[in-house]
Amino acid sequence: MALRNYLVGEVAEDFADGLLSRREALRRLTLLGLSVSSASSLLAACSDGGGQSGAAGATSPAAVGTPTQASANPGQPVRFAGPAGELQGAWAEADDAKGVLLVVHENRGLTPHFFDLVGRFAKEGYSALCVDLLSAQGGTGSLQDPAAAPTTLANTPPEQLVANLKAGIDELERRAPDAKVGAVGFCFGGGMTWNLLQVGEQRLAAAVPFYGPAPESPDFTKAKAAVLAIYGEQDERVNATRDRAEAALKAAGLTYQIRTYAVAGHAFFNDTGPRYNAEAAQQAYQEVLAWFGQHLS
């Protein structure tokens, strides 16, 4: 699944779950390159789900936007050198780091959730950096239109996104030269984590893609990371890429584990979003920490 197609599917799914109006979904789909007729046909195909009050498995409205695992010390804004100019990011340093983590954000960019998340990882002993892949546009915070982040990411060449993430690993190595490096990405960021494995980023000792779409023809033979791939049982769209991801992991001879959480959908880990599943998120977090503890410490 190409990342642009994945982002188109995100809009359709948000419409089907009642998170976007038809008018807003049409606008976002045309920004992503679809014609009005193609966008209309796509929305018509999932119109039975449109207009519903929320997504399956979602939290109550009162719970949305209220993190239940918030870090007491969220990450701080940082700037560092990238391949084509300065990059922005969120950084949190552990007191006695067991390893370092590259955190890859969702298609909405470097939102407050990811400042919180790097802080949570630091509290667990992993210094963490989340690269703002919208740095060239002035950073996520400078974008006023909620459709701008996914549209810009879709229009950015994948090799440029990968290069910026590699620069994030450079920065992690500069800050902690003796530490093993792991990566964890969510949704779009999960797809980018798979892409780091696809290009053979050998500095990664461990990788955890959360419900990320695997490349169309995955080949991880140049990678070295131990991979924990996490999916939600109800996330049919991304789960359609799971078998080919596992086949590629097996063909590459990598250490890996596939984990699918019951009664959980896409983006179930994000405790500021409407699809948050507290039980699955907590279980997944503990498994991620155990995975990094095994492969980064």
C-alpha cells in the first residue's frame, strides 16, 4: 500500500466513522489528488458508515483529549541539522538511558501527543526523539488547516521523509553515542518505520510499527532490527498488509513477533483520539517496553 493511498484511506475511514463530514472529506480527498468524481465515488462506497456518532471501539467524548498516561515531563522542542536544512523535533532525555528511540508521528504531524509520548519513554529509561516531518513547512504548529499535514506528507517524496528520519538517528547517536537505537511509529509513522527497514537502516536494533501499512513489495533483507509489529483486530484496511509484512520478516530471517489486539481498531494507542482503547493501549505499551528491554538494553 503506497503511503498516499493509505492517507486517502484514512480520510475515507474517518468519514465512515462519522469523524468527518462529507464536505470536509471531499475537500481532503481532492487535496490528496483525487478528482471530485473519484472522491465522491469513494465516499459513496462507505456512506453507510458516514454520519455515525463515532468510531467502533471509540472512547466516550469526555475521554477524548484527556491522556490517561500523560508524562509529568513531556518532551522539549529541539532543532538539529537535516539533509536539506534544519529539522525540528521533540526530545526527552532519560536520567540513565537504557537505549534511545526514534519516534515517528502520525499523519497529523508532531502534535502534543508526541511531545507527551517521548516524555513517557524517557521516564521508562529510553531517551526519545520525534522528528517533525513537516519541518520544511515551518513545523506542524505553523499549519492552520488540519488537512495540510497529511496532504504535505503525501506530496513529500518518500526518500526525503526517510532521509529526515535518518537524520533523526544521526542526532540520537550524537546525543548518546554508545546507546542502541530503536524506532517506534504510529499509523503513517508505522508505515515509515517499515520503510526504514525496507531501505536497510542497519543502525536500528529494534523496531515497533503500530498498525503501519507495509510497503507494496517488502524486502527487509538488509535490516538487522528485531521487529514487534502491532495491529488492531478491527483495523481491516491495514491488516490487509500484515501477511506480506510477516512473509518479508520471515524471508529476511529477522527476529520478529506479530501482535494483534482484540476489540481494537486503528490508532487505538493514541489516548487523545476518538479510537483510543485503554486496555489494548496499556497492554501494548508494556509489550513494547519489554521488547525494547530485550533488544536495546
